[in-house]
Amino acid sequence: MSRILIVFSTVDGQTKKICARLARQLEEEGNEVELLAVDDASDAKLRTADKIVVGASIRYGKHNKKVYAFVAEHEKELERKKSVFFSVNVVARKPNRNTADTNPYLKRFLKQISWKPTKVAVFAGKIDYQRYGLFDRSMIRFIMWLTKGPTDPKASIEFTDWEKVAAFGKTVNEM
């Protein structure tokens, strides 16, 4: 049994949903799991964990600045522990962009930080046009049009491969 801290940053909730699924799976495997938003993760919480999972979504090609700040502030503790990072983005819906080696956002993130996670992963996110405000809906539809993705303004499409998430959870459990 391990104490596992899962820290997330999400824009529309898909990353939190993935983290909650991982938490349930890891608890079912006998671990003690705590799920926290990046703003709520403290040094004390990190110190008491055996393993740390960090999940972050992107919006307009960038991870939230708070994720970079979290990594910089807690890098020493992240390096001392078994730690993993995963990115959630809609580009990962494409077969040639859905691995740590092929996803441009994950690769860029890892180049911009000095922390070297034990494991990394990328998961496809979700598009839910009806939940977005006018600006985001328009921008995301334009990006999807450019990348040959779904543009129906009524569409709600979850691209997340839950079997891949479960396999990642097994990897975390076995670390």
C-alpha cells in the first residue's frame, strides 16, 4: 500500500474526471489516495505522499501557469518521490499525437521544466461546445476546423481512452 497524492489543474473538468478515475482505481488496489487541485497542494501534503501524480490540461496550446509554478516550487520533493506527470489535450485524439514521444504539448512542457517525472503520459480530452462561452466556442471550433476535428457547435465529444487511463493507473500502482 502506498500513499498517493494526485494533483490536478483543469479548465473544463476533464482532467479532474481522469484524476478521480485514477484515484478510485488506486484506492481499489489498496492505496490511500488524496486528490487536490494544484492550488491546494502544499509541501506538507507532498512530504507525506509516497507517490505523486500531477495531471494538467492545456488550453490554446499551453498548460496553466500555476502548474509551472507548482513544479518549480516543489521540484525537490517531486524529484525525491516516485512521481508522474500527464497532460490532457484534444490533440491527443490523433493516433500520431497520443504518446509522450509524439504529443507536442507534453514535449514542450517537459523541455520547459527541470523536473524529470518517473513516468509521463498523455490523454485525449473532451470537447463540449455548449459549455463554452462564445469566445472559447469560436476559437476552439476554428482550431478544430484547422486540424480537421469536430466543429458542430452542439457537439459534446469525449476523446479520453479510459482503457489507456486504467493502464496508466496500473503503472502508477506498480511503481
